[in-house]
Amino acid sequence: MQAVFIVYNQVVTDRVLETLRRLHLKGYTQWEQVKGVGGQHGEPHLGSHTWPAINHALLVICEDDAAQRLLQALKEVDEASPEQGLRAYAWPAHSW
């Protein structure tokens, strides 16, 4: 199992959710109004007057092969509109 954490500009919400639907990934946890600054060259997404953009985040727990397909599909979403900002990270997930 993998945990895939996705942070993205709220503008691409529909594309991210459509990616989950297309890959038949039904379970996720979503956070809205997530603030932050990405990496060395990222612009702030702070929901303020000066920096009005805001992010959302999703956590998806899925099988290893589904996680790899999801990461690849999200990379394609990001490459289609890189100025919006989308990042995805995966790590092993364990449950009891």
C-alpha cells in the first residue's frame, strides 16, 4: 500500500478529481484552503490580498501499482498547466 499526498492549486481541482475517477480510486481525504509556498521557485499560495492563490490537498491510500499510475497521471496534469502548481508525493502506508 502507498499513501499519495497531492497538493495543488484549487484551479485544477476538477482535473485532479477526474484523474482519480478515471483510475477508479474512490477513497480519499481532502483538505481545502491549504496555504504554502512550493520549493525554490514556487509562488506563495496564501489566500491573501497580495498572494490570492490557494491550494487544496488530497491523501489517497491505494495499492502500489495504482499509486504509480496515479503519480504518472498527475505528472501529466501538472505538465499541461505547470504555472498552476501541482505536487504529489508517495510513501509506504500500513494499517492494522
